[in-house]
Amino acid sequence: MGAHVELRDDPTRDDVEATLRQLDPTLAGLIRQGSPDRLRSFAVACARLALETTGGRELPLGTALDLALTNLAEDLHRTNELTALRDAVGDLVERKDDRAFRVREESEAAGSPSARQNDYLQAFHAARAAASCLACLYNSPLAAAAEAYYEAFYAIDETQANEALRAIARREFGT
């Protein structure tokens, strides 16, 4: 994320603005002007693309996207169900992040960082895809859209990310 936010907390408005400043200005403008329903739909579409690209199939991730897409996240933001789901997805993101950093550290310690670069990138992309799903559960649709896009961008190979995510923006925001 643009600024570090605890996984289970919604980012502050300043955190979201910091993330939006890192995005393409046109896309950031579309996100800022999007309706809550379009923002939530955009967030879920970005996260789904990230999961499909990385092969993420863990149950809490799909459940998170299903819940976010039905807009229940706004109605259930104080319930035990959503808290438990956020915790499960947050734990998964932390495990995936830990794995990515462990792979990188092991390869650097072995003196051959490039030998396991592929393993590290796979682990990193999987962690970012999971973080994109977690962002969909934020109470604020604006935060969900900005952070889900940001994480999805880093979950997908850069050569594919720009066009694929722009296509989602065109579809979701009608541009």
C-alpha cells in the first residue's frame, strides 16, 4: 500500500489519497468520482483478476470477494462474521508475505539471489493478490477500490497489469 496500514484496519483518508497519488491520474480521478457500487465492483474485479493470474484459490479469498460484491461489507462492518473473515484473509496475507520475504532472504543468504527470483516473484504476487482481496473488505468503497487496484497491479506481471486493469476500469466506470 502507499502507506503502511494494519491489515485489519481501514486505511485513513490520507492513506487512500497517498495511494491514489501513485496511480495514473486519469484512473485516480475515475476512482475519486465513482459511485459506491461502481467502486466496490471495480475493487472486486481487480482482485478477481489478481487471483486468476496468480492461481489463488484459498477459500477465504473467494468468500471475501463474494461478500464485498454483494455490498454486505458496508452493512456488516461491525459484525463477527466480517471480523472473522477479515482476520482469516489478513492472516493469509501475512503468511504469504512472510513466505515471499523468506524466499528472498534464503536466496540472498545462499549467495544466489537470481536463482530463486522466480520463486520470490510468485510468492510476492500471491501475497499481493490476497491483499487485493482483503482491500475489498474495507468499509469505504473508495479505500476498497484504490487499495484493491494498487495491490492487484503488483500481483500481476507489469507487462499485463496496465492493460488488463485499464480494461476493468473502462468496463466498470464506462470510459
